[in-house]
Amino acid sequence: MVDPVPEASLEAMLPNETAIMQLPVRLAGPEAVAFKENCHQMLQGNTVPKKLIFDFSQTTFIDSSGIGALVSNHKTTRGKDVEMVLRGVRPQVMAVLEMTALDKVLKIEAQEGISLVATNRAEKQLPTTHPSVQSSVKRILDVVGALVGLGITAVALVPIAIAIKLNSPGPILFGQTRLGWMGKRFTIWKFRSMYIDAEERLKELLAQNQQSDGKTFKMENDPRITPVGKILRKTSLDELPQFWNVLKGEMSLVGTRPPTPNEVDIYEVPEWQRLDVKPGMTGEWQVNGRSSIKNFEDIIKLDLRYQKNWSLVYDLKLIIKTILVVLRKDSGAV
């Protein structure tokens, strides 16, 4: 059984009014949840510190749940006007903070005896949050599949580009910020299937959101989708440019659904676990109902099922299932 995160040990509240919380060796899963809850409880007390130091001097592993807890605590301390500081961050954790750009957001202090810069290759390595992220065979499969996919994209580019341009003004490609492995931001690419004012019109449509908890947006007969866009989505041709994301290593052929920053902003810490693997062009969600699955909890269950069942053979099965789904007349996104 994993020991819970210890309660924060308070220094003298006067004159500096500082509190220190010692973090465990592993900040993942239940430890991350406890970390977030302990922090929130401390800031709900009668005496709220002006400065809260998270001591990472013992922490050598952090996963996406740990990142989620850090982000949540950062929002809470900022809302309480409490200075939040990370102290004694080891190279293994610093590598993750740099990858996710959190080192530019969070205040980090050095501690005597602990360098903020990794001094050897072992310390520079990012954590293995899931076996799939370190699988060289999976990466080879991704590269080969991406090259084949980009070849198909090149053949389809001209007729798709002409159709998009004739249907509505605007660019051929659409780029959108998504969160990938561990919450790292990247730009996902698609053939444009919506009118150019789609992002602005989204605010008007949120009231009609068919996703009751608001964590994802799903709407039948979305008026922002162009006539050509409906065909592209129906056939999944709009997703062909994502083979470029796969080739760059930002995505995988098979993985979890890549969320938007707005979606992740309202995640609870356990829901960050879906970011322990790379997002995929296809996965459990795409082959098990896709647009008919509107409940966020169901999407999370499918993503976690993929993580639990993952193997190279399982990836191949999902790829085959995806091809069969795309060939069905009732496939495609709404």
C-alpha cells in the first residue's frame, strides 16, 4: 500500500508566515490526489500562510496526475493570494516541468546540494508513466504508419483542398492547441471542416452543449460545420494531416483522445491520468461509438481501458477496427 502524502509541516507563522509541505518520493495516482487535497485543506483553515513551499527534495518521479495536482494547487494559491514556491526540485522532476513549460509558470527555488540542471543522462530521462511511451517497436510502427499516411495525404490533398476552397473561404488546414503526453501542448492539424468563425461561434453554442458536465462539447447538426466538412468528417479524411503529428512524435497512431486546454482546465486530478500515454489518431473512443459517446466519464473509462489493456497486438487490433469503422456508412464524427 502506498503511504499517503504527509501533512504539511508548518514553520513559525510569524514573522514570515510560511508553510512547508514535504512531497513523497513518487507524486502519482493517490499521492497526487492527497497532495491536492492537503493543500486545499490548508488554505481553507483559519490561518492561511502567505507563502507555501512544496519541498520536492525527495521526489524522483512525477506522472500526469502529479502535474494535474500541481496545476490545481497553483490555481488555488493564486486565488488565495498565496505565494507558491517549489524547492529542491530534482532533475527527474525538472525535466517534466521543462517539457510541459511549467518551469516558466511556477516559481522554483534551488536548494543546497540539489542542482536544477541534470548532470547525467539517467537523470535527464523523462519518467516512464506507461510502458507504451518507452516502446521502440510502437514508435517504429508510428513512423512507418505516418509515412504511409502522409503518402495517402499527398494524393488526397489536391481534390480536398479544391473542395474546401470552393465551399467556404479560409485556409485549407486547421490547427488547434491540444494537450499531449503529460500535458505538453502541441498543435494538432486537420483539414478544415468548419467555417472560419467557428471558434467565436462556439461561445453561442455552449448553452446547447449535449455534454451535461461541460467537459467536452458535442452537438448534432453543428451549424459551424461546412457541407464539405460533413463529408470529410464522415469519412475521417479531415484527420489525415495528423499523420504529421505522429511523425513528429506528438501523437501516436493509437492512444487516447487529445483534449483541449479548456477541457483539461476543469479536470479533477484522477482525470489527468488519461495523459499518461501519448494521444492517438485512433483508440478505444473512436472504435466504440465515437460521436455517440457524449458522457465524459465514459470517455475516461475507455481511455483508462486502453492503458490497462495496451500491447502492440492490441494497437494493431484497434487499427484494424478503425479501418472497418471508417468504411461503415454510419461512421464519422458529428
